[in-house]
Amino acid sequence: TYDFDIREAPRGRTAEIIGRLDIAMFQNYDNELGSDHEAANRTVEAIAQLLAPGSKLILSDLFYSDPNHELLGEVLEEYGQVTRKQSGYRGVRHGVPDGFLSYYLFNGQSDEVLTARTGHADNFLVLDRT
């Protein structure tokens, strides 16, 4: 694990580390950024440039990240093969475990009656660097 600010272009030691990675992964990419994606998207492109051939860049988030993943996918195709979820599909459904954990994962549909989630719809964007 190596932390840095995704809104700043990688330089120096950070750029060196990125060049040696097999996998660069950002979970909750869009969710953590809110509505300001421009600087972070430029950084993701810079990371794609720095990654060695054969390495992977993975972005994941919930289903609403699709528009940004589509935009990024078009930019990242310059650096290798980009794989995304299929158009028109809201994401990959993952079941939520029973028991203690599921009690705290709510769907937020009602302020009066909280219902445990039955799954998540996730989006993934994967760049295979060439």
C-alpha cells in the first residue's frame, strides 16, 4: 500500500513506485471524489502512462460511476486494452452477507423504516497496460 493525493500528478518517488507496480487499484474512486473529477482523471491518465507494460490499473465504485468510467475508458484506450461493464447493465450484483454486517448496511430508501441491503451494483474499469 502506498498513499498519495489522487488530485496531484505523480512526481519523484511516487512516479518511480508507480512504474514498478503490477497493479494500481483505486476503490470507491468516484464516490470519494464527489463531483470534481477533472484533476483526478488527469492523474489516472498520468498513472496509466507510468505503468509498465503488462501491469493493470483498476478503478471500482458503485453503479453511478458509469459516466466517468466511460469517459476515462476512452482516454485510457491509448495505453492499452480497457475493459468495463457492458453498456446498459447497472453493474455486477454482489450479495451482502447475513448476520451482524448486514444489519448495518441499509438501502436508504426510507428514513422511517431501514431495510437491510440485498446487494450492491458495482462498476469496474480495468486497463491492461501494453
